[in-house]
Amino acid sequence: MKEKFIPVLVILAIGLAFFSGTLWQKVKNLEKGGAVTTTDTTQKAVPLSIENIKKMAKDLKLNEKQFNKCLDDGKYAEIVKNDIAYGQTVGVQGTPAFFINGKFLGGAFPFTSFKEVIDRELNGTGSNNYKTYSKDLQNAAELKDQAGNPSPAFIAVPKDINISGYPVLGDSNAKVILVEFSDFECPYCARHFKQTYPEIKSNYIDKGIVKLVFKNYPLPFHSSAQKAAEGAECAKEQGKFWEMHDKLFTASASTQ
């Protein structure tokens, strides 16, 4: 009997993790730390501090003067905020959030869930009816919030997602498009990067059958997330978005 309850608990945990982003107004003041007195303490306590982001740029051999000015001036601040606003129009409320050929998957799902949806898109058996998917995804599709209102973490009916101008990893002609809305400081996003992303990359992206498109969605109660997102955009203008993406998430994951 216990085994039957495990998938449900996993899906509930995923849903709670994802929708925790909608509670930012209640908790935004809880993550403000005290004053930091030394550089070493800053690096340990705030892995995505502006100073550390600049060091990442130096490690990537970017033009430091150009990068630092870009970051300090907030050159891409509005673009990042526009990404958040756009995400909200397509139903994103927390991170990480994904669209697989438009099908919504909200939360740090295991690789098996991504594999199921991707494989069905690849073999032509994808469906708009969530009940044709595994029990785990059906449970995710039927999640409700505390008030009893629908809060699905899986939506089989696809949405059109604008990807024009966004960084792409993989074959531009890949049959399956995986769009990720993410926050470099989000622990669930870091978990996805560390545990699930490597399998998606090796099994699909590196083989040219899935392309990954990244969109920033820094949550307001993550104090370093906005600048981290801007840092990724500043690296993008020098042709090293994905290298900065990996460094930011690696630093974030190191605190988990």
C-alpha cells in the first residue's frame, strides 16, 4: 500500500515547491540577512553577490570593463522584468517552470516526467488529454491549492510561447522545444540543474532532438536573483550566456 502513495506525495511536494513562489509577499522580508563585514563571509553567505558574479565573468574571460558596466548600469534590468511579466501571461507563478512543445510542467519534476512528455512528442503520441499520461502526471494535473481551487502542475493543452531572441541550447531545428522559466537563486531550480538537467542534456539536447530555450524569472524574495539574471544577459551579449548560466547555477547549487 505504501508504494501507491509515494507518487502522490512526490507530486504534492513538487506542487508546493513551485507555488511557493506565489507567496512572496508574505515572506519577502524573511530572507534579508544582517550586515556582512568581510569579503570572505560575503562569498560564502551570498554565492550570487554582485562581486561573485563579476568574478565569474572574469573566469569566463569576458571583457570585464564591458561586463561590469553592463551589470552596474542595470542594462538588462527592464528586459528581465519584462520576462517576468510575460511569464505571468502564460501561467507561470513560480520556478522552475517548463513548457515542452507548449505543454506546461511546473516544478522540479524528476527526469522520468520530462522523458515521458518529450518521448511522446517525439513519437507523435502527445495528447491534449492529461488523462492519457502516467498517474504521476495525472495527479500533477489535478493539484489544488489550499482553498481547493485548481493549481495544476501539468497542463497537457499546449500554449504558444514566444522564443524569439532568447538563448537556445541545442539544434535550432530540433523537433521538441523545451522552454524554461527559472531563477538562479531558487533552490528548486538549482536542484533541477544539478539532478535533472544533465540527463535532459545528454539524452536529448546533445543528440539534437530537443532544444532548450531559457527565460529569466527571478522571484522578488530572492535578493540576488535579479542581478544574477542581468549578469546572464550581460554575458549573453559577449556570446557566453550558457557558460554564465552554468556558473550561476553551480554556485547556487553549492549551498544546497
